[in-house]
Amino acid sequence: MSPAQGDDGASTATRLGRILLVDDQAQNRDMLGRRLERRGYEVVLRETAIGIEDAIAEDNIELVLLDWMMPERSGFDALTGIRARFDAEHVPVIVVTALDDGDIVSKALEGGANDYISKPIDLRVLSARVKAQLDRRKAVLELDAIRNDLERTVLERTQDLVAANETLSAEINERQAAEALAQTLARHDPLTGLANRRHFLEELERRLALVGEEQSAFALMFIDLDRFKPINDVHGHAIGDQLLQVIATRLNGCIRDDSFAARLGGDEFAILVEGPGGREGVAAAARRILHELSAPILVNGLKLTVGASIGVALCPEDGHDAAELLQRGDAAMLRAKEDRGAYQFFDSSIDEELKSKAALETELRTAIPGGDIVPYFQPVVRVDTGELAGFEVLARWPHRERGMISPVAFIPVAEEAGLVDAMFWALLAQACRKALEAPGEFILAVNISPSQVRDQWFPEKVLRTLRETGFPARRLEIEVTESAMIGDVARAKSSLLSLKNQGVQIALDDFGTGYSSLFLLRELPIDKLKIDRSFVARITTDRENQTIVGALVGLGKALGLKVTAEGVEDAATADALRAMGCELAQGYLYGAAIAEPIYDPKALRKAV
């Protein structure tokens, strides 16, 4: 594509900047490259980050658009290599990621990225961010030129001191103004104008250095928006960005002059609040912020309601250093998030919970590769005949010392620690080997996480596991939730189709609780719908739930899909499902999850 003309025939002379676009997905890379060229940029395309440092130097690159998730060389490794040779002022880098993950964004920014943008990309937002970074680069280059001119001027005008001093004074003022502008851009969030993470950490360290023996010198508030992601997904990043700007204005408007507000990234904000008024003064400030952020916000004619959850850590009683305060403020925010629209002070119970989670994570890192997390098998039956149709695989941890640890306790810890993927592959291999000798065509159903849906190598990993264990692909069923696919339906479709073409069956799990989009049923290779237990459990007592379940069963049949009802616990519920024509069911009526799959229905009932 570069250095030829763009689709609209714009000449090289009219280019606004020279951009290196790195993305391993050809369709994404070519489409985005063409669109940027139509906007007047010259675009160099690369499908891999290998050797990107030399390409920047050889092609005189002015800005890099870097995909974070790439197979051969990761975005983080590439960013580290770029920053080893080029600084952020002369070669700005905008990271492109499909993961709406605050840790990834933080890692990218701390690693030297100038900005980031989430997939799917809103071209208007991208254009604005690209322009901002190139404008800043231009200002830095002009500043460099000013500095060089200044040195030459001092040497050339030594004979005319008066004129030299006048010129020098003017140029110094200009340089200081340019440096002040560069510092402002480097320390503030370009979208909201609030301090960025770097500036916030500097201010936190400054205030910590001033802390004396006061009981409450200041408070750190972690603020996380409650309903921002669905709004961003449904209405697009442009609306989401405008919403964040309004949120920032409201935050600034409801805090005192001695407080300090910052946007840490995504929909996370933080405020440093001075201590006068003690704990109750901080609580009053938190209530005021929650009240302001819960009020409806009008954006482009849309009336949007967000809300927030706030975690509070007090200095010095909750910590004397930045890392400790940040960790405890974040932990308190997660506790507040359980209630939504609330604030929570850090306390000893949260500290104990943090220690417990840390200990559990340490054990998990040994338990997963050691095979201590094992598959249990919950039977799935045919509603009309009661015959066994297969099993759903569920993770269980029979701890050697503490007995059975509930998945409610260890799975969230595994998710936060990034261990879910490793746990999935260990469980899948174990389950396939245990079910290998099953008679008939029993199905083995496994749940996958959102990150696995977006992993382009996921289908190959599944098929490799099937080859290694000898388990037939036609008897494996992959269960994926609706929400896991929102934001990157194309990637999900590609992965699921690859599996479907090899004989693996695909089920849409928890149907009815997410977006319930007919678009997904049309676009994705779905074989089965699984109706969430929250609807099934009350179909005999709640007419509305009965109507919803009946409609979902009818929808599945009309589309030629199998339908499984989850959470069937009594015969009356089973009879109601049978009358609706529901084909499959699972729940305690048919059996809880067990360590070894039992294929004889009579023996299964005795075991239950």
C-alpha cells in the first residue's frame, strides 16, 4: 500500500503523516490501511512485529499503530524494542487491543505506549488520536529545531550582545512555552484533560512524602464505572468517549480544590482527597461523587445512566507507600462493586480476603499443572425418554488437606491470575481421557472463556488435545456465552467455524441472560441453545418465566437447533419442559456432578 497513492488518488505531497500499521490479521490490516490513506496518511503495512525497529528507521516512520495480540512477536515485546531505540516524543506508538482489560492497558502505557484504542476500531476516534499524537510530535520537532537554532544564534551573534540577548529572550520564552505544552500532554489524559496515571503516581508520591503523624492525612479513592462497557459495546467508542468526558467534568465539579483527580485508563478514575473532616468527611465526598455520577447523562440525544463503585484507602492507617495504598484501594473498590453504586472503606476483612486469595493463587499455580484440579461430570439427559445424552465437564478441587474447595472460591482467583486457560487445557485432556471409553455417542460439553474465543490459535489447540487423547471431535461440544463474543464477532465466527468444520459441536450457553441477539444465531455456527437456570427454575411458579422459556424452546426448534434446559431440580419442571418440546435437560433431578462418568442411567440414579 505504501508508498503508492491511496484509493482516492491523494498524492504523497498531501500526506498528513507516515504511519506503520502492524497487524497479523490481513483483513483488518488492509481495511484499516485503506481507510487511513483516504484520510490523507501514508501507510506502511506489516503483518509481523519482527524487525519493526529497523522498519521504523528505514521507512522514516512518524507513528506506529501496534496490534497487542500477535503470534510471532507480542505487542509488548515489540513496544519494548521500539522504546529501546526511539523515544515516545519522536516515534509515538498507539496500541490496538481487542481486550477491554485495564491491566493490559496499564501495561502498555507503562511500557511506553502513548495511547491505546480498542477493537472494533471507530475510525473517527482513531483519526483524532492519531492526529493528536502527530501534532504533539510536530511540536517536539519544532522544539528541537528551536533548540538547534538557539545554539547557532548564540554562536553567530556574539558581536552584537544587545540584539543577541533580545533574540535569546524571545526564543527562550518560545522554548519554555513549547516545553510546557509537551509536559502538559505527557502528564494529562488527552481525552478527558484529567491527570493521567503517570501524573497521578507522581502526585501520590509527593503527598506521601509530606505525611506526618496525622491519623488520616489523605484518602485515595478508586472509582470504577458500573455500566460503561455495555454502553460502549452497544453505542460505540465515540459515544463512550463523550460519556467519559462528561464523567471527568462531573468529577472535577464535585471535589474540593485541594483534591486531585485522574483517569487511570479505560473507565477507571482515582481521586486523592485531603483528610480534614476525618473518615466521615471522606464518606461525604464519596456519597457526593456517587450522586453526581448516577445522574443521567445526555450524549448525542441518548439518555445514558452509568453509576460507579468507589473503594477508599486511608493514609497512613491503610498504608504508608504507593503500592500498598493502590492495592488496598483497588481491593475495597472490588468489594464495593459487589453491591454497585456503593462506596467501601478498606478494612481488615478485605485484607484477610486478599491474603486468602493470594494463598489460593499460590496453591493454584501448583495444583493446575499437578492435576489437582479435576473434571467432574454432570449428566445431560433426553427429556422425553430420560436417556443419558452426555455430560457437562465442571472444574472441582478436592484439596488434599482442606477437602473440596468450591469453584465459586477458586475460579474467580484463577481468572484474576490469568490461570483459566491453563486450567481449561488440563481439564479438557483429563475429561477426554476419562470419557474415551464411553459407549454410544455421548457428548462431552466444556465451557470456554472470552479470552479463548478471541485466541486465533484456540481451534488448533483443541484439535491437538483431541489428537493426543484420541477423543472423537464429533463428541465434543464447546459452550460459549453471548457476552464473550460481543465486540469481536468476526474473530469468534472464524474460531468456531474452524472447530465446526472438524466435527466439534457448538452451544450458546446461558441464552437469555446476555444480549440474546438473533444476529449471533444467524452469524455463528450454533448447534444448540442452553437456557439459563434462572429462567428454568421458576417455570412452574412464574408465568412470565414459563412464557420466556417456551419462546426460547420454540425459537431453537424453528432454527433447527437443539435446546438444553439447565437447573432442572424437580419432576414438575421436567414435565413442563417436556410439554414445551424441550429436547435436553440437566440439573439435580438427573444428578449432580460426579468424579467418574457413569453411563448406565440406572446406576447413575443410584449414585445420585
